[in-house]
Amino acid sequence: MNQRTSLVTGASSGIGLDLTRTLLARGDHVVALSRRANARGALEASPRLCVLDVDVADAAAVEHAVARAVELFGALDLVVNNAGIFLARPFTDYTPADLAALVATNLVGFVNVTQAALRRMAPRGSGHIVNIGTSLAQQPIAGVPSALPILIKGGIEAATRSLAIEYAARGVRVNTVAAGIIDTPLHAGGDKRALATLSPAQRIGRAEEISAAVLYLDSAEFVSGEILHVDGGAHAGKW
Ligand SMILES: NC(=O)c1ccc[n+]([C@@H]2O[C@H](COP(=O)([O-])OP(=O)(O)OC[C@H]3O[C@@H](n4cnc5c(N)ncnc54)[C@H](OP(=O)(O)O)[C@@H]3O)[C@@H](O)[C@H]2O)c1
């Protein structure tokens, strides 16, 4: 595969951090975004890495970051919509502030980044967008009530198929990795033994396993509109 330019949102922690390192190891140029990406200092400097402090809910900042990626590295081949927050609550306990936060990062962020990417990819006739979703969208768990984040992540699964069809003839693919419970700071303070029971594989997943799925999808040029579950089989049934 030729050297590619990738953009990862939510790159300062967890899945996005591992993915950024994995893409750099593949030889990509990478633009890594998060609200406090530079202050967190998680990413090692590289001439092939540009780290930008961007809130994905800010359309102008996202547009600037995507323009910067193209200006610096010449093109944009892969965009990973990974930035996200997760709030598990009984449905009637969600507050207006919870709703606003989930919509801003998980929905508006997805729209801002995807629009800015597609505006570059479609005229060029190539590109790939991967969204990081959750297997809870297809297989809810009684002990993890989370209908509001699922409303948005499930919608992004539908949009994955819709955009895959809308952009196929212009050479752009759109896929989603639906993750099971993955060991990241999102679960800081969580009981890992209890979390392990949420997969039939009886363990939580590793960020590298999500990165591997993104690399697979990026190499699979005839795959688009796919929801690839990486959850130890959780989406498949009951256990
Ligand atoms: N871990 C899991 O079990 C799991 C399971 C299914 C799906 N997922 C999904 O995987 C994605 C990554 O999760 P994770 O576990 O790696 O979480 P994480 O460790 O908490 O990392 C979240 C990342 O998103 C960034 N971020 C949050 N809000 C942002 C915003 N408005 N604009 C830009 N960046 C923002 C954070 O950095 P800043 O604070 O610097 O902005 C951080 O880099 C999320 O979409 C999540 O829903 C995770």
C-alpha cells in the first residue's frame, strides 16, 4: 500500500491513541485530533504526525484541521470518526446536559468531520471513512442502560450504509467497527472482572484489536457499508 494520509479523532486516549500509533507504524502521515491532544502529551513526536487541538463539535475548527491535513500531506485517504463519550444511565435519568454533550461530540462531531472529509474525498474519487461504534447498538445489555448514546451510535450505523451507497460511485467507502467492551480510560475505575462477563469470550477487548479491524477495512477495497463487530461474539446472541 502506498503511503497514505489518515486523520483520527479522539486520538489522545484509548482506541484513538492506539490507532494513531498503529497508522504511524504502517507508514502513514497522520493528523491526530482531540480537544486537549497537545496538553495530554500522549503521542510521541514524529515528522509524519500533526497533532491538533480540535473539538469535533466545532465545525470551523474541524474544517480548518481537515484543510491543514491536505495542505501538509497532500491528500486525505482515511478518516476515523473515533472521538466519543459514553454515558450509561436509566433512560429517565438522562439530563438535558447529558443529551447536549452526547449530541455535540457523538452526533455533531460525526457530521462535521464526515462532511469535511467527503468534500475532499469525493472530488478526488477516493477515500475511506471508518466510524467507531458499539455492539450495544445491536445487542443491548440489561445491566448497561444506554439508550441515548445508542440512539446516536445506531444512527451512525444506518448512516454508514446510507453514505456507502451515496458515495460508492465516487470511489469513497464508509464502514463502521462496532466495538465490544474495550480496555481504555473510558472504563477508568470500572470493575474489569464484571466487564469481562459482558462478552461471551469472557474478557474485555484490547484497543489493538480495534486498530487491527480498521487496518483490515482499510485494506479491503471491495468492502463498504459494513458493520464489523469486534466484541468476542457479543452481537451474535445470548450467553
Ligand atoms: N472503550 C469501549 O469499551 C468502547 C466500546 C464501544 C465503543 N467505543 C467507542 O470508541 C471511541 C473511543 O473510545 P475510548 O474507549 O478510546 O475512549 P477514551 O479513552 O475516553 O477516549 C476518548 C477520546 O475522545 C476525545 N474526545 C472526547 N470528546 C471530544 C470532542 N468533543 N472533540 C474531540 N475529541 C474528543 C478524547 O480526548 P480529549 O479529552 O482530549 O478531547 C479522547 O481522546 C468512542 O467513540 C467510544 O464510544 C468504546
